Amino acid sequence: METYEYDCVIVGGGPAGLVTARYISEAGFSVAVLERDREIGVPVLCGEGVSRNIDNLGVTERRDWVENEIVGARIFSPNGTMVKMSAERAGGETGYVIDRERFDKELARIAAKKGADIFVMCDAKKANVEGGEIREIEAKLDGKDVKFTGKIFVGADGVESKVGRWVDIDTRLKPKDIVSCYEYTLSDVECDKDYTDFFVGRSLAPGGYIWIFPKSDDTANVGIGVLASYSKSALAKQLLDKFIEKKDFLRKGKPVRKLAGAVPVALPIQSYRGNVVLVGDAARHTDPLTGGGIIHAVIGGRVAGETIARALREEKLSLLEEYEKGWREKIGKKLERNYKMKELASTFDDKTFDKLADSVKDINFEELSTRGLIKALVTKHPSLLFKLKSLIG
Amino acid sequence: MVKPEVNRDSCLGCSGCFTICPANAIEFDGKATIIKERCISCHTCVNYCPVGAIVVEGE
Ligand SMILES: Cc1cc2nc3c(=O)[nH]c(=O)nc-3n(C[C@H](O)[C@H](O)[C@H](O)COP(=O)(O)OP(=O)(O)OC[C@H]3O[C@@H](n4cnc5c(N)ncnc54)[C@H](O)[C@@H]3O)c2cc1C
Ligand code: SF4
Ligand code: SF4
């Protein structure tokens, strides 16, 4: 069997794996990225919304992946009450609608330029593990059996992560911690290209939401996420079809893409063990409230890449613990807070969403503070305070 | 209960069923396959599938 030798072997060629690879190769170590699909960035499994913060992370050079610049987000409660936020305030997924294929390819181009080897059509099948450490990975490359050896291995293999399982990290998700998604890219629609729209409600999208992310004024990603604990067979698709049927500006749209996806909305899991590191969706770094994961995959990927380079340089695996510290510092608090919010929001009925929207619809979000929010709730819907106390306290 | 099956033609490859199966009874290689010997017929995957590609025979 043909064997490839590297300092580090990364399973998964999404944002997490590609950014990790870039920082390892930049430090002068050899690294391979194994991607099962035949092309980086394809198929797209994403709503393609991302915050402008992506510009500050320094991971791209070209900008051809920006399809549309967004002014703000609009959230609609079940009775149609609208809450508007500027892009800066709305966070995670508001700022740009991107071409995810081009975005991932740009990350791949840079990783490759820095020296990383990228293997497409390379499915990592199993690992040979000794004493809790992976020694080599068996893969199918262009349909042929091959082996990859390395000192450190990275699971950047997305929501489905198997790498964690190989070293006994439990990556299974409970139904309340995973969202079942379905999305169309619709052309020949009429949409306001300045806004990303979110529709919430127990009856509309239980435990999740419906999104409209415009790529231009006639094409948009229209998708739905349903919390798996509320899901029934094909429910995501049925609810989305129903929603589209009721909206004049969407009904005539023609799907140019269909996709199903799974989004972890869990607390992060153990992110390293032995000589293995998990990054991005594999580490459950997706924002549990919004389901956005691109930015976190990039942030975690950089910390992972820099830490792994140090561990290789000093030949000390124990340094990998710095990775867990590093990402916790940057996104740990936010993940925990938003997990709590998700747990709470997934219990809201339609009326609660309506009251909440009514309470905050006139607030200027540039100035919104927790105190301001409490004040608004006290004056308008005091009963909500009780529901929200676990967050405010 | 009956063990479900994946209709590979309608599977869109989201991997959710693989990630959610409590019994590790699903294999995923871009599409899902249920390993009947390990399946405990809990139907978690059936309910999960966003497009209804996991079916129970006779339903
Ligand atoms: C429907 C949907 C909509 C979303 N919308 C948004 C959004 O609007 N904004 C946002 O920020 N996030 C969104 N997300 C989340 C976002 O797509 C993920 O968080 C992000 O892709 C995580 O990046 P990653 O690199 O960790 O994993 P991925 O991008 O999933 O990459 C993992 C890669 O690993 C490969 N792989 C897996 N197993 C193997 C193996 N054994 N061998 C070889 N290769 C393997 C896969 O083929 C894949 O290419 C959405 C997700 C879904 C499903
Ligand atoms: S949940 Fe459905 S679409 Fe997703 S991988 Fe499983 S069978 Fe395929
Ligand atoms: S029925 Fe349950 S045990 Fe069987 S494959 Fe589906 S989720 Fe796994």
C-alpha cells in the first residue's frame, strides 16, 4: 500500500481544515489535507451568510467570494412583527452573503501556496490507534487504498466527524443538539438585497428558523432549520415548501440548488486527546443559537494551526492543551451563553416570540444593553421577564 | 419495530442521521447506509431526515 508521510494529517477540507493547514505550513511543517469530495467547496452545504468580521481575521486575499453586502438583519415573529438590526449588531451570519465554493477555494489556494498538500477524492476510512494516539490513517485516494502517517492528526471533518470517534471522543449528538436543515437557492425571486431575513416561530420552524439570504435582487438562499427533537420525517422540507408557497415574492422562484444539512447546536466537546485535535464543526464550535459556523471554524483553525506548529517544533504533544485554552478564550463564553439561549428559545411558543418582538421592536439596537432590554420587557410584557430570567440573572 | 432503510436516491448526504444515531448503526461515505445488525429500531434517524429519505418498509 502506498504510504504518504507528513508532520500533520488533517481530515476534512472545509474552512476549519484549510485554515489549520495554512498556519502549520506557514511555520515550516509538512501537512496534508484529506478531502472526500472531488472538489474543495463543493457541494455547498451552507446558507452562505457571514459577518463582516471575516475581513479582520486575515485568512483571505482575494475578495471574489463576496456576492452581496448586507445592511442589516430583519427578524420576523409569527404575527409578522419585525425587529430590525444593523449588520454590526446582528452578529454571526449578517454582513455578507458569500459564494461558499469560492470562499473555500480561496482558503485552499492560500494553504496550497504556503506549502500544504491537498488531496481531493481522498476518503479517510479508518485509523490505526496505539496507546490512545493515531499512528496512521487508511484512506481511499482516487479509489486506491493508501496510508497517511503523521505525528499529529486533525479532525476537521465537519458535523459527521469520525476522527474524534477513532480516539474515543463521543461525537454523537442528541436530537436536542442538532438541527435538521433544508435549503433552496431560488432564482427569479424578488427580494430586498439589503437585508437577511429570519422568520421564527414554533409552528413555522420548531426549535429553529427560516432564513432568506439574498445573493442578489433575484436570487436567494431560502432555508429552514428544525431542531431534531421536534423533527418528523421530511418535516424540514415540508415546512419550507409551505412557507415559500405563501410568499408571493418567493413562490415563482425556481430552485437552482437543493441541499440538506445538519448543524450541531451543542456545547463544545473535548477538543484534543493524545495526538488528535478537533476543529470547527467537528469540535461542535458552531454557534448554537444561530447555527453559524464559518467564522468559528476559521478562528479555531488558526489557533489549532499555530498550536500544532509549536507542538511540532518543541516535540511536545502536551502543548496541544494550549489549543483548548486558546479557542475557549476567543469563543468559549459566547458558545456557552448562546447554548443557554438556544435551550430557552427552543421552548418558546408563537405567542412568546410575538411578545418578545413587540417588546424590542422599537429599541435602537446600537444602544441595546441588558438593562435596556429589561426595561423594555418590564414596560411591555412583564411576564416575559420570568421566562428570560436565567439569561439575565 | 421495523428497521428503517435509506433510499440512496433521495439521500442528499447531510450526515445528520449518522451523527444522531445512538447505536452507531449508520455508515456515512457521502451518503448514508444503515447496518441492520446494529440498528435498535429507535427511528431517531427516520424523524431526523430533512427530506424523508429514511423509510420504514410498509409505511
Ligand atoms: C444548511 C446549512 C446552512 C448553514 N448556513 C450557515 C451560514 O449561513 N453561515 C455560517 O457561518 N455557517 C452556516 N452553516 C454552518 C457552516 O456550514 C459550518 O459551520 C462550516 O462549514 C464548518 O466548517 P468545517 O470546516 O468545520 O466543516 P465542513 O465545512 O463541513 O468541512 C468538513 C469537510 O470534511 C470532509 N470530510 C468529512 N469526513 C471526511 C473523511 N472521512 N475523509 C475525508 N474528508 C472528509 C467533508 O467532505 C467536508 O468537506 C450552515 C450549515 C448548514 C448545514
Ligand atoms: S438524514 Fe437523510 S439526507 Fe441526511 S444523510 Fe441521512 S438519509 Fe441522507
Ligand atoms: S433506527 Fe435508530 S438505531 Fe436504527 S439506524 Fe436509525 S437511529 Fe440508528
